[in-house]
Amino acid sequence: GLIPGDYYIRPIMKEYQFTPGSKMLTISEGLEVEVEVEARRVAFSCYGKVTTLNGTPQSGAVVEAVGTGEDCTVLEEGTTGPDGVYRIRGLSPNCAITVSVRSDKSENLRRASPPSRLVQVAAKDTTGVDFIVFHPSTTFDITGYVEVADEY
């Protein structure tokens, strides 16, 4: 437990607004204190999966959401886990965003298909914003013609 004293409590979680926003508490020795806080969801998330062309999950890909309107100035990003799934948090409802894989911020990615997706954020989470990524070529075929003297 906590030692007796005064404590300042401020609940924080992205996408939520809390009432009360903060509270001072005095804890006395041997007493249990209960604090009631109400949470209201004010922003939402975009979920999707990033895979390679053969369906293998792509981990470590950075996916970015950028607001497309004057009243929507959001810039958020998420990174795919080992399962290729990402989550971009903190998106305002009634906001149009462009979601894209940032190959310049992701290791060993050349491009994604589609290059970007336009999403209208509603008052709920958006799912299924998926991408296929392509890696830079690591092997090359070289074809040529070699002329040698007749004595060889």
C-alpha cells in the first residue's frame, strides 16, 4: 500500500477523456480509499495488417495516418508487431485520413501496395486497412555475351 500522505491522481489514457480530470486525495494510515473516475472515449484507432506478397506478416513496418482536411491536423503512426498487425491510436471522429506504409522509416522495404488508403474515421475503430509490401531485390540475373579467341 501507499504510505500516509497527500496524493494527486490524474488518469491518462490515449483516446479517452476522464471526469474528474484530476483529484487530490489524503491517505490515512490503515484506511482504504476508493476513487471513482468516469471515462469517455473521444478518439478511435485504425487497425490493419501488413504482409509480403506471399502472405508472410511484415514486422517492424511503420504505418502513418495523416489528416487530409483543414480541420483534421492529425499525424499519428503505429508499428507492426511480429504478426504484421498495427494500430494507430488517437484519431478524431469525422476526420478523413490518409494511411500509408512509410518505407523510408521501415527497414528493408521498397514500397507498399496500395501506396496509401483514404479512411473516413467514424465514432468507432476502423479495421481492415491492410497493405502488401515489397522488399528491395537482393539477387540479380546478369546476361551477356562473351567473345573469346578461337584458340580457347
